[in-house]
Amino acid sequence: MLFQDVRYALRSLWYSKGFAITAILCLGFGIGLNSTIFSIVDGVLLKPFPYNDPDRIVVPAMHNRPLDISEGSFSYLDYRDLKAAATSYATVAGVTYRSLTISDGGEPERFQGGLVSWDLFSMLGVAPILGQPFGPAHDQPGGGGVALISHALWKTRYQSAPSVIGRQILVNAKPVVILGVMPEGFEFPENQKLWIPIAPVVSNDARNNRSLLLFARLKPGVSVAQAATETDAIMTRIAAEHPDTSENWGAHVNLLREEFIPADVSLVIWLMMGAATIVLFIACSNVANLQLARASTRRREISVRAALGAGRRRIVTQLLTESVVLSLLCLPLGLIIAQVGTKMIASAMPPDDVPYYIHWEVDARSVLFTIAVAVGTAVLFGLFPALQSSRGDLHGDLKEGTRGNSARRSLLRSGLVITQVALALISLVGAMLFVRSFTNLDSYEVGFDPKPLMSMRFYMPGEPYLAADAKAQRVQDIVQRVEQLPGAVAAFASNLVPLQSGGGGGNIVVDGVPSEKGHEPGISFTGVTPHFLKALGVPLTRGRDFTDAEGWSRTPLAIINETMATQLWAGRDALGGRFRMTAGSDETNDWFTVIGVVKDIKQDGIDPDDKPFPAAYVPYPYQQTINTGLTIRVASGDPAAITAAVRREIRASDSNLPIFQVATLEELRRLGFWQFALFGWIFGTIGVVGLLLASVGVYGVLSYAVTQRTQEIGVRVALGATRGIVLKLIVAQGMLLAGIGVAIGLAGSAAAMPLAQSLLYNVSPFDPITFAAVSVFLLAVALVASVLPGLRATKVDPLVALRRV
């Protein structure tokens, strides 16, 4: 019986090629979009992390309410004390990020690395695939001398040679032995390629040096709430014992998934899934309308089958079989769209900004989901038409042939079109809001023109740079070499690369301005070489720049931004004012004299929530850093064209310095809001597909209505109705449906858009311009979709139409 139904369904679709192709295209795009977004949902939100019993792993975090810190890190001493005192955890392990440079005879190469406690990987249940893991003896003050490398590093730098185990290399100019190779794809906690033991490096750090991210495994039977209560009690006790460094610090505990997948990421992915589902509903409505229209032409066939003894259940089963077969025929198109869509989305994401545990693909789970969606949509778009088609007047249908036109069917088709328009409007409003957020960010003012600027970083580790001014001397040589290159206007070096990150910070005392101890104002504190302002093209608003002699020496002078001048010298002129870092800050306690004030510039990546922050720029020798950025202004053309020449000059100065993070500042600017560009592109695509499908729906219903009303239109023309009146009649019908759909869609958008408020920049979820523009645009599209069948109606020959009465 099933085989017979399937064969009949295929034959029926073959004789209705126009219907079949249209339905396959509509459903294929709807299913393909859903499969694409499901692959993301599954890869990011549903699949368990690849660790042993990941639901029992938690992430303790520090908080300090007076300092407005909600997700702070631990110091090494805090970690050591918590691990010794806590009874809720089977293991507490720590990790902190580090730049690690490998030198082993080849090109020196810098990697994102991690300092880890010896038991971190065993707690995760992940072991090296080659070699052995760290042991307790490695993770002791004075220990170390070993490293674990990632599979990717092993493959690219060492050609997957097993002999790498036991090989001695230089990491940050210190000899270490490669102990093991971690599994393929493992780069915990984000994109680390190299790990060394933590204690030999940070065990002497002060308690207020908080840079460790902790991971802990709960003991059997211990809840997250119990662990959080105990952890906070321990850290509160530590704060009481060490008030100078730990006052007001407490702790709480997050689940691993909450730590790795922030709430805003989850929200936007579920919004994508919702938008894709809307498109699928629109596609289903289209096919349901096609089915209803097709059913009207098959009423005689169905009536004949009923007359020959087929019951209503048998007829519904046959029609549903046709719907399922049609959906399964959509699968290849849907899977192709999903495959292309997932690759396009993945390629639009900068790899260094996406943690290794976030990835997606069209795998077996996605294929099964796609099949389930296809079958589910078959029932969704096929059930009502099947029930409608199987319910009828046998005698009347046999007598009328194919001319019957049920008012109930017409009402259902109209309802489906209204639903399509409403859903399309909701989808388009969401897409427009995200697109506007992106365009607003694209015009975000960063305080300077990034287009003529090139940047890169170099790393100065090891014995040659331990002397007091060794790093400053190397940096001076490099900057002066670069500034002599043809096409280079100016260059500066600093731990800061604008729009990327860097610099330092701390609390300060302003001369003559009283402040409560422990509550001194905080500032960004950055060492820069001479020509900093010239290279960025930022003019002074008051005062003067550093001289070359001042910029290359520890001369206690500072240039500050307008925010610092306004906030810390309120009502007074900041020029000539003095400030110093408070005791305990890791920069300097010299008194700095303000010699210049500049406009605020964007130092870190573009964050819509960032507020202007006080910033001071001082001579580079005050902040000599191993990791130093170089920013170059070029006279004209593509700033990236100077990259090779700059590399040569750095190599000429010291061939052992690794060079990394090479990018123009325009690239960095765009990377600062790539998420919004991606959101805009995804939601925009979904919105356009929804619009096209809704337009097809409006056109299809009106076109079918013209066919069904041919006799009526012929009578009207015969009685004197002009073409304009006929056109107006058809268009009015379409615009009425579209207008009702738009009204419902506006109400739905007003209810749904606030969900996305946290993901929008400088645009309200109730933005009247967006709501109005989308409504007008959708009505205009509906008008076009209505005019086309309306024009066909004006060409009805009344004589031909009246012969059919």
C-alpha cells in the first residue's frame, strides 16, 4: 500500500511540474535556512563540551562591588589558599594566558599560550595523545622546564614527527623539553597552542595580581549553590586576613557553559533560530496555498476515488503521502543550502576571535534534524489541504467538475497570506534593526583616521632583555629604522595598539585634589615613544608634545586625554598639574607633570557599552614591555604595502624577535564590530528570503483568485466595467490582505523586538523609522505582487468567459 501511494505521488508530481518545482524551491529554502541555523544552535548551545562529565565542572569567579567588578580573576595566592581550604571540590585548577615564543633554530614564532596547574587537563579528562602530562613535580616554584604543545602546533611546526617528544626548545628564551602533544582540536581554554606549568612563573606574584581563571570539579553530591556558598566564605575570610590587597573581594561560582557561552551569544543564536523558523512557516504557508489551489482542480479526481469506495481516511493518507514525498524531494536542496550557509558563516568569523570549542558543521545530527523538519513540514502544510480536499459533496463535485470554489478554502488561503505577510514583516523589522546597528557602528568615531595606519607586534623575551633599559633601546632602534623607510610618515611603539588593546592602568593621586584612600580614581596608563600623536594624526587641544629626548627617557611628563582633564581637574586647567600612581600600582610612583591634552581616542576594540575613560600617555621607558606594538603612518596608498619592509628592519635589528598580529588599523576597526556585521548579514538574508516567499504567496493567491473569478470578471466587463475597475478590484483584494498582515506584523514586532535590545547599538527596538520603512516597503512589494495578476485579469475576454457559465 505504501509503495503504491509513493508511486502514485511521484507520478502526480511529475504531471504537475510547475507546482512541484515551486513547492520544492519554497520548502528547500525554508528547510535549508533552518538546517543552517540548527547547525549553529547544536554546535554552540546543545552539544556537550568534550570533557569528562562537563556538567560537574564549574568556574569560580571573584567580585568586588565597590569597584564594580562582577567577573574578576584570582591571584595565584588566592588560588592556592582556596584549593587548600575548599571541601566542595574534587579538584581546583588554574590557568592564565601568556604570549609564548618558540625559538628552536627555525623562525621564532609567538603563540597564544597558557600557564596551567599540573592537574588542569586531568580534571577535564583530557590526556596527551603522545608523550605524558604534567606531574606535581613540574608545577612547583623552581620546577618547570617542560611544555605541552597542541596538535596544530605539532603538525605545522614539527610536521607531526613523533621524535618531538623529549626535544629541547626555547620558550621565551628559556630551555624547556616538549613533554607531550595534546589531542587534535584541543586548545583549552580558548585558542592556546602551548602550555607550561604555572607555579614556576607566578608563584611569587603579589596577592593583588589577579590574572588566574579557575576551573573546579564538584565532588559527588555537592550542588553548585553549596560550592558557591563555601567559596564565597573562604574568599571573605581571606579578604579579612589581607585587607590591604583583598578588601571587599568575594566570590561566586558559574557553570562551565555559562562561562564559555555568554548570555548574549545564546540570545542571538536563539533569535536566529526564531527568524529561520518564521521563514519556514512562510514557506509552509506558500505550499499549503499551492496545495489548496491544486486540490480545487483535483476535486473531480478525489470524488471519483470516493465514489469507487475510497474512504476519507484513505484519501487523506494518499494526499499526506504526496506531501511527505514532496518534502523529501526538498532535502537535497535544503542540505546544499545548509552546507553553503554554514561555511559562509564560519568564513565570516575571524578565527582568532572565536574560541576553539565553538564550531559547527552539517553533521549526522544536522541531517537528522533536516529530515525531521522535512517530514514535519509535510504534515504542517499537507494536513489542512488534505482534510479540506477529502471533505466535500460527492454528487455536487461530480456534477461541477473542476469549477467548485469553496468559500471556506478561500478564507483559509487568505488567512495563510495574512500570516505570511505578518511573519515577513517581523523578520524584516529584525533584519533592519541589526543592519542599522551595523551601519551605526561602521560610522563610530574612534578619534583618528585609521585608513593610513599599519600595525604589528613583536616580542622581546629572555636574557637579552632583562637589563633595565634593554627593551627601550631595542624599541628605539626599531622605530628609528622604520621611520626612515620610504613612504613612512611617522611611527610609534607602545604596549598599546589602538583599536586592539594594550597599555596598563591603576589608581592615581592628583596633586592638590583630596581622595579617600583605597578609592582613588583609576586611569589608563600607557608608555609611548615620540611621534605618537603624529603617527595617529591626533592634534593637541592644549599644550605640547614630547620632544624626542623626553620621549626616549624616563622624563616624568604626561599627555592626557580630555576625559582625564575634565574629570580629575574639574573646573581647573590640567596643564601643569601633577599626578602619581598610588602605592601598589605596578608602573611608577614618580610625579608626572601634564604638558598636553588631546582628544579621546579609542584604545581597545569597539564596544558600544564603553564609556570614555581617563587616559595618560607617558614616555615609553616607564612601560617597557616584552610584548610591544608598532604603529606606522604611511604617506599614501595601501598601508599594508609597507609590511615587508618593516619586517626586514625588525629582523635587521634583532633576528630573534617574532612578529605577529600584523594588520591595518582599518582591519582592526572592522574587526571591532564583526559580530554586528555578521548578525546584519544573517538576519538580512533571512528577511529577504522571507520577503520573497511572502511575495510569492500574495502573487499565488491573487493569481489563483483571478483564475477562479474569470466568469465573474467576464460578466463585469460585459456589463461595462473598465480595465481600471477590474485592476482596482484585484489589487484592492491583495492590498487588503497585505494591510491586515502588516498590522498584525507591526503588533508582533513591537512584542518581539525588545528581546533583541541588548544586541542593538544606537537604535531602539521600537524605532519608528524602521517600522515605517519596512511596512511601506512590504506594502509596495505586495502592490507589485497584486498588480501582476490584476493586469492578467484586465485581459479576460468576456465572450470566452461567458461561454464557460
